[in-house]
Amino acid sequence: MKEIENINTYISQVDYIVIIDNSDIDNSALVNKTINRKENILYIANNQNIGLAKALNNGVDILIEKKCEWALLLDADSEVADNIISIYNKTLETLNNNNIAVLSPVHIFDRSKNTIYSGYREVKWTMTSGCLFNCEIFRNQGGFFEKLFVDGIDMDYCYKSIEKGYLIIECGQAYINHNPAETRHFLWIKYGIASPFRYYMQARQLIWCWFRYKKIETLFIYVYKWLKILFLFPNKFEYIKEVSKGTRDGFILSKEEFCEKN
């Protein structure tokens, strides 16, 4: 399995590994058979999709119990540079700043214009996979917002971290091969496409994030998704239906959260 191959590429760089399986199958036998290292590995079969946010929160909670200070979070399909941990360590030594919430790699995929560079920089938002999270800050902020389920948990976490004065640092020589959505082509244009349900989830989180943080880039992304649907996507009516539902449910979730806090 490709997922096991990916785990084996970074297994020697970390002290402890938690594998959270959100599929409906218990793969413990496969993990025990194919993982190179057996010690300090915990496999958890949820036997259902409890959501990425809750799964990652559970994993980080376990690492905190193990007295880990930092947590490297990875999607199953992500391939990381073989020196990513050493780059993160060097960056932490150089900056010597207790307010770093997240260290991010450069996310490389076929639609992006991202490239590897020397040094580091502050960013406003990064995708979760391949990032190194400060466990204490993660715990103090309550982790990922589980009601978002999967899409938008990274955007929300970064925004709330910056809101509280923490830093999101991208390390230019750390990289990850990551494949968000399927790439398609129209003339010279490359664009990503996912299932109508994923577009429901994305619309929901973008509307929620807009009302929560008032970041104009969230509206730009939301509008861009509509433009892709209207001009590039097949099955437009299915996508329009799902994004409309997601928009409505994003409003509802925002209203619920506002009422809970007031």
C-alpha cells in the first residue's frame, strides 16, 4: 500500500507514531506486517469516518500524553522530504521563538506554482499535512474545530493562531508532495476537481470562516469555486445544488456558534 510506503519514509525521523484509521476496515494486521519499526507505534481503527478534525485531535492528545512537544501531522497520501524533521529543528533553533504554533513545508503539487527556497517566511494559512504543530499551543487552543469535520480545519486553526499572536512559519527547504483533488485541463488552464460532496463541505467551511474571521481571501476562494463550477465542471447542477446547501449550512453553523458564545 502506498500509505504504508509513505509512513516508512519518515518513521525513523520521529519518536512516536499514532496511526488513525478512519476507514470501515481494521487494518491492524497489515500495519503490523508492513511497518518497518514496531516499537512506539499505536494503531487505532475507528471502523468509521469520525472526521479528520476529530481523528487528528485524538492523535495529538495521545502524543501530549506521551510528553511529546511537537506533532507532525500527515495525510495518508502525503510524501515528505526525507530531511523534513532536521529542517524543522534547524528552523526552531534559528528562530528561538516560543510563539510558533505551526511549522509548514512547501506544498508541491502539479497545479501549484510553489517552489523550494532558502530560509523561511511567515504565512497566513497552510494545509495541515506535513506541518509540525506545537502541542502545548494546540492543546491551549482546543485543537481543530471538529464541527468542520474535514475541509477548512487548517484555515481555521491558522487564523485563530494568528489572532492570538502565534506564528505560522513556512520552511522553504522542507517540502511535501501533496495531491489535493484531481487535476484536469482546459486549454492551458489546470484546475482541481473533487466530488460534489467535497464542494458542499468546502462551501460550508468558507462561509463559516468568513463570518468567523472576516478574511477577504476566503470570499475570493469561495467565488473561484463557483466560477470553476459554472465554466469548467461537468454535472454543473449537482455541484450547484451541493455548494448552495453548503453555503446555507455555513450560515447556520455560524449562527449556532455565535449563539453559543453569546
